[in-house]
Amino acid sequence: MAGELHRPLPMQRSPWILTGIGAVAIGAFTLWVTAADFSPPAHGGVELPTEFSAETKACISCHRKESLSVVQQWGASKHYRAKVGCFECHQAQPGDKDAYMHHNVRIATIVSPKDCAACHEKEVREFADSHHSQGGRILGSLDNILAEVVEGDRGMVTPGFPDGISAAAVNGCWQCHGTEVKVLAEGKLDPATWPNTGIGRLNPDGSRGACSACHSRHRFSVAQARNPENCGKCHMGPDHPQLEIYEESKHGIAFRANVDLMNMNSAKWIVGEDYDAAPTCATCHMSATSNQPVTHDVGLRISWNNRPVKSIRPEVSDAKMGLAGAAIPWQKRRKNMEDVCLSCHAKTYVDSFYLQYDALIDLYHRKYADPGLKLVGLAKPLLKPVKFSNKLDFIWFELWHHEGRRARHGASMQGPDWTHWHGTYELAKHWYIKFIPELEHLIEKNEKSADPAKVEAAKKLRAGLDEVLESPEHRWYIDKMSDEEKALRQKRSEEFKKRYQN
């Protein structure tokens, strides 16, 4: 019976692979299935059933009438080939918070990573160690304050939120990052928190995440999970446009031109063996190489975490979150990514790429992040205490959260337009025409204040601003470029003219 799926037994893989197109009958219902995704599924040492359970057959007999597309999607899945059906995934125990009786069978709507771990233990363990599983930590952050307070109100009232919640947060932040799913009476889920496939969803059983964020119900297609657009649901937009950067890059261009050569349905999908036309997001961050297995910890090949104001090494952010990756240094992670790169590129190419990328991170830190943090700290006594009630709050937030991230992400993925025009250009423009003028306005407004504390704060801010503007990175702005640098600028200008005149 279905309960036996939860007992770890010796690995037994299905010995066959169906090819072509066929029709399989369950009762009086026929499922049309194709050859895609029919390789034997990994099942983590669990003995798979040899036939569909009576409970699953009962589910199908009803759902073929109520939700035919769902049944058809499942019929084209590896789960179907493994005789894993509706009941095996949705079954619940009496003590489960979201359990309810449905046609005399106890089930739960949510299939959580904890449920998936019954067969996919390794994948769930890796996912639990990743930043993806921690996506729900956005709740209460600056981003969520923006959506709940600055952008929204408490006009959406549900049983789980009798005092109201912001529809901007529910429909925006929570749908990518996840939220805490609230369970009402008889296993019903609060409509503000369900439906939700946020990558860091907080599930009623205590687990974090949603496997269906990437492996969409009910086909759970590996080809779809490997497709760049799959990641683009969340990794896009003004603050982290990875999808747009990828599409601009040579990698994305090669993918679009050669998508028919990508062999996306391959069971093992090893770069260089099963495909060589282009990499996708999954290729670089998750999928197998000749030397590495598939991983569901997307941080194990990343050597910079570009999310914060200043980029930090991933083991530092892992330590803050209490993740196992705290013990894995960035140098090891970079070697992991280099292994992917070396499938297509020479070592000198890869080394030079990382030199360019690290230099961009260093530039951003020296010219913008470090002095910006210093100046915002000095300006704090002159600001209204409520976050985002000051013009400077929005200017600084967009400098690092939008333009600064775009520049860093653009460099990391070889998207020159995003690195420059959407990144460092916008960063510089808003630094000099918004950030610096607003600081000067705060100084002028407060240096003659009746409050001695504000006068002193304005004095310190002016000294700090003068120090920043006198630095080599910014002194051009106050017409104090050194003679040596002026001479170099003149030389470069003459070289440019000479080159293009010929």
C-alpha cells in the first residue's frame, strides 16, 4: 500500500523505458502519453510500487472529470511511469495541520519538500541547505516593508489576517520568496497565503520551500526546470535581472539559436556529453558536469553574494543563516563553477573572466558602496526616523538595491549592456545628480539649525562628504583631477582619434 513508500528499502530501478507514443487505461479512462520524460526516475532507495494504489485510482476516476489537464500532465510525468500517483504525494497523517478528509481519505493540499523527501531525500537535503529554501526570510525585511506599508495598506482581509494585509505583498513579494501558509479549520488554507509557490515558502509541516517553484505541477518536467524562463519567474526585473542579462549574453544568444540541439529531456544531461550548444541557468548553477553531480544547492558554484549593499562571500551569508555552506569557502565554489566553464572555455579565458568580474566588484565597493554607507550613516541624525519617509532613503536604496546589483550581476553573467548602461552608468548618474545634491541639501538645511545636535551632525556630514569628493574616485566632480590623470585622459583621447581616423 501507499504507506510502504515511506520505508527506505534497497534501490530498485525500473528496468524499462517506454518509447514512442502510447495509451494506458486506468479503469475506463485512457491517458495519452509520449516518450518525453520516460527514463526511470530517481527514488532515493525507496521501493516503488508495481501498480497504482486503489486510492490513486479513485482520485483519477473523479479528477479526470473535474481537472482533466492535471491528470494528463501527471500522465506524462516520471511519477506516472513509477506508479506514484495522487495519493502517494498528497496523503496525510492524522496529526498534520493541513490534513482533511476527502472522500474518506485523509489528504493535504500542499505537497511540501518534506513530502518529496520520501523519495528524493538527497535533492531535498541539498535544497534545504540552499539560499532558495531561505527565501521566506524576506518577511519583515526592507523589501517587505515597502510592499506592506509604503506601497500597500491592510485592505485585504482574510480569516488568517482579520486585521488585514497588503495585497501588494501577497501578489508580489510572497509569490517569489514565499510566505507562511496559514491553515484554517478542517485543513483549509488561508487565501492570502495560498496559492503560493514561493521558493522559501514556510509550510505547515515545518519544512521550507516549494519544489513546485521549479518543477511545476503535475508533470514536473525536467526539461522545463532546465529552461532559462523557469528561473525568470523570480530572477528578473530592476533589482536582479538575471534572465534579461542571460538573454543579452552570448550564452543566451547561443541557447535561442540552438534550442533544438539542447537535448533538454536527457536523463543525465551532462554538459559536453549530452549537449554542447549552450549553457542554461541550470547548467552553470545546478546540473551535472563530467566531474560534478547535480546539486540542488544553487550557492555551491557562486563566489560572490551580490544581494547586500556590499558583495560578500557566500560562506559568510551561509553562516548568518545557519546553513551548512558556512564550511565551504568561496574558493571551492569558484573551482566548482570553473569546472562548468572549462567544458567550453580554455583556462586562460576563465581566469581572465574572473579577473574582470572581481575588478567590477572592487570598483563598486570603492567608489559607491563604502563611501555611500559612510555618508548615509553620517546623514542619519538629520533624517526623519521612519524608514522611506526621506528622499535620501529612496535614492540610496535604488543605488545599491537596483543599479549596484545590476552592475554586479551583469558582470557576473557577461551582460555588457546591463553592466554598463543599466548598471554603472545609472549608478554614477544618480550618485552625482541625486545622492550628492540631497546630502548637500541636508547640510545646508541643518547647519544653521536651532538644534545644536543637528548643527554638529551637519558639520560632520560636510566633512565626510568633502573627504569622499576629494578621493581619487570622485575628485573629477569638484574639478580637482590630478595633472597626471588629466594627462592620461588627454593621451587616451588622442589615441582614440588617431585609431579611428585611420
